[in-house]
Amino acid sequence: MQKAFKPMIIGITGASGSIYGIRLLETLRRLKIETHLVMSDSSKMTLRSETEFKIQDVTQLATYVHHYKNIGAIISSGSFITAGMIIAPCSMHTLSEISVGISSNLISRSADVILKERRRLVLLTRETPLHAGHIRAMGRATENGAIIMPPVPAFYAKPKTLDDIVNYTVMRCLDLFEIHTDEQKRWQGFNHLPSEEGISAEKL
């Protein structure tokens, strides 16, 4: 019998990397997991510049869509039970609000609710290089209970396409919620690597 998963909240902000939020929605839809989507105004501009998706294409992937400014939405209350929330991508603006408990919109409010209810909040932060303020905000958000997960590619998986890189990050992100897709190559250990120059994995 397939495990029943609680609803997931997906936030998409204006940072670069709209495809991460889109791919999460596509994957969760395929797994028949209920999703609640919130897109910031900036995210819609970034979406148009980075992808071929229209806003309607993205919203149709979600089970429910909530307006960015609707602080009274169901996901703004801890009494609404969810598995947690992923913000993908997460801008430094949104990170900063979460790090100090500011709720100026539904994304930061929902994130604050997730933290106070001790549920899982994963932030796919997108910025580089980082100044000290960014790093301090990441530290404060972590102290509040969030998981900072910059979308860093795993080169051992030998990605051949941009989709490979995106899909790997999505797989690892969902792992944090015990949603395991196994669609990408996972690390198998050095014992599975071919030996070179007569040196076996056991001798490394």
C-alpha cells in the first residue's frame, strides 16, 4: 500500500532558478501528492525570462494556488496540517524575512508557520557570491529550524543535461521529506568504481 503523504507547500520567489519549483510541482503531481503553490510577483517575471513556461502552465501543476498577498489563506495557519514547505528558488529577500520572523506576504508567513509548528522548511537559496549579511541570514534561519539547501550539482552522477542537474536536486530535496523518487543516480560508494592502475577501492 502506498504511503499517504500530507500536503506540501511550494513557494516560488524571484531568484534565478524557477525550474526548480516547476520540477518539484511536476514530480509531486506525478506522485499524487497535494500541493499548495504561492508565487511572488517577482517570480512571475523571472519565470518569463528563464523558461518557456507560462504562469498558467505552472499554476495548473498545483492542486491549489494561493495569491501572494492573501495572508488569510489556509496555509497561513498552523491548524492546517502539512508535511512542510519548500521555497524553490528562495531569494535573499525571502530568506532575510524568514530569518527574523517577518511575514510581509504569504510565502514568508507560511514559512514562519512551518517553523513555529516544528515542521520541515527547505530553502533552495539562490545567490552567489554571498556577503556576510546573506551568510548571517542563513545561520539565523537554520537556528530557527529551516534547512538551507543551495541547489548544488553532484558531479559524481555525471549529469549530461541541465535537466539531470535539476532532477538530482529535486530528488535530494524530496528526500528530506522521506519522499524518495530514485530517478537519479545515487552515490554507490567507491567499491562500485572501476579500479585504475591496479588500485582497488579497498586500497584507497
